Amino acid sequence: MAQYNIANQAVTKENFDPAEHNLVVILTNDLIEQRDRLFADGWADMLRAAVNNGKTVVVIVLDNRSEDMCMPSGLTYTRLAINKSDLAEALANLKTEPEKTIYIATDHTVINFLAASKLQYIDPETIVDWRQGIRNPLLFLSGEARTDYLALAAALPKDGKLAVAFSGGVDSSLLLYVADRVLGGQNATGILGISPFTPRREIQAALSMSKSYGLALSTASFSDTEMRTLYPNPEDRCYHCKKMLFSNFIDFAVKHGFPYLAEGSNLDDMGDYRPGLKAIAELHVLSPLRVAQFDKKKIRSLSAALGLPTKNMPSLACLATRMPYNHTIDPAILGKVDLAEEFLLNRGFKQVRVRVHGDLARIELAPAELTSLLTNSDLRLEINQYLCGLGFNYVTLDIIGYRTGSMNLNVNSVNRK
């Protein structure tokens, strides 16, 4: 039985909901530069969300500057132009209760003043994206993004709590985020499976995502002994793996009051050899992204509108996909693959796979990135030296480049059914 670590919903400064507070924005000096920095990456959405939620937004321009701020369209706010020396008096005269107000500043002198006054302040430079704190994204979503969000929300169960098989990748991150926002934090939880097949960066991404967005997450650790039945690596390995993991997840979820388990497959997954989908169907695991007719493009688009950091994340896959079928899986080799891929990612490559063929490591990069490696002999030597140091005798570059499921090319047609 997997060892579970049950984590409560995270609550951090970063996921504090600004739409539930009045907002006072304080600008000074280089107004245009500050405005552009302040309202980039969702800040305009954050202010608009507060207004749409019936809160007050006040923009204070210090040093009595009179330039037109060209604020985001459709944003209703009160503008005050005062001298910096009058800031304390101006804040005292505002009709916004301090305990229900967030103060936003870009000038460090002002930030120091807010801190000394024990006011609840935010420095935009310390926040990645304020959308992560808003509990109701409908306060700022519009157009196609709003329609897509509502479609995915409608695909979630209406009559119970939902657990989500969570990897921290682009698909399951969107699914868990929307489930949390629609159903409520106490009614949605992620379950992260950790095994010798799980890349370290996937674990780190999942933990970071759950913490930053206040998503409840439990981890399930599967030992080498529990995974051993999969090591012969048959062509339908993914079926047996998903069946074992998701059966375990379902038992855990039901025990803790979550009658439904969902996973993050999408329409694009229907076109490749995906034996795991058979296990999903047999176990009656929900697939809301498919029900809502989401493909990868739509998932990335809605993730961007919501400000999720996973919007441009490369596709993830378990480390077992790096081994040819019917070749015994060795966890030690998978560990070397994990290190090799991290090494390549740290050299600036975005989409990476290191496939193993005996003592040969075959590197797959995004086609657009092939030239940068082929024309850099020093980097090629560095990569070769590192991978050979891991134990590979030969290191080669796949001239076609990365493609999903490249180990599926020779799968028996019977097993594809």
C-alpha cells in the first residue's frame, strides 16, 4: 500500500484574495514606467476584479504629478494627486478601513512607510501574478476564456467532493485549479503519485503549484517493491500502471470523503497509443477536460488567461516512457535519465527527452532547438561528457526532434486496439 502524506490547503501571502479587499495603489516618480510594470501580467485584472466585486480602488499619484496615467480601459477608480509629505494624512482621510484594504506601492520609501504604519501592503516585485489569489476568476475573465472556464466548470461533478490525479503539469494543474475555485477548497484535492517513474522536477512543480495557489494536495509514495510488477515493461505497461495507481487513489479518496476521482487527459490524447485510457474507463475515473472538449491549445489559452505558471510548461511524461518496450526497467537507469534531462533543461532547452537504448542515450529536443545544439560544439562536448559520466557509452541527437510517444512506433497493432 502506498504511503500517503495528507496536506491541508496552503494559505500564503501570495494566494491572499485581493478581490475581497479595497485596493489603494500608490505611485511616484517615473509614473509611466511604474504603471507599465504594475499593470503587466494580470494586475489590471486584479484591480478590475476588486471593482467587479464591489470594492473600492484608489490610485494615489505622489508629488502632485498631473500626467495622464492611461489606466486600463473599463477600470473605475478614484485618483488623488498629492505631495509625498501629505501621504499619511491622505491615507487617514480615505474611507477605506485599513483592515479591509491592501496597499500597493512600487517606491521603497513608500513601502517602508506602509510597513512602519503596520498597514497591509504588497510590493509588486515580490508577487509573480496576483490572479493566483483570486478565488472567483469570473470576476476578471471575459470573452472566450470566460466561456471555456464555464464549460470546464460544468464538466465537474455537482454532487460531491472531487480528488484530482495531479502531476503539476499543464493539464492537471488547470483541472485542479478550476475544481478548487468552482467547488471550494474543502471540496477539491490533488493526489500526487511519487514513484521511481516520477521525474524530480515534476514533484517540485506540483508542490510549488499547490502552495502558490492554495490547493489542497496529498502525496502517495509507491515503493520499488510496489512498482516491480511493471518492470518487465510490456507494451501495455501504461494500462497496468494507471490501473494500480488510480485504484489506490480511489480507495484513498473515498476513505477521506471524496467520492470522485478525475484525471487530466484531453482531446489530443485520443490520437496516440494511450493504453492508460482503458484503465481510466474501467475505473470510471472522470475526464472533465475531454468532456468539456479541451485540447492542449485550449488548455494553454485558459491557463494563460488565469495567470497559471504552467501555461507554457513543456509536456510531462513518466520516466518509464524513456525505455523501449519489453526491455526491463531499471530504476537506477531512470534516475540517470532524470539527471540527464535536468542537465539539458538547465542549459536552456525547453522540451527534452533522453531515450535509452542499452548503453546509448538518444536526445530529443524541440525541432526549433536542434540548430542551437548542432552549431555549438562546446555545448555538445559538455553534454557528451556529462551523460557519459552518468554511465552511457554513446550519446546521440535525434534529427527528427521531440515528438510524443516516439517509443510507440513499433507497438504491436493488436495492443493498439
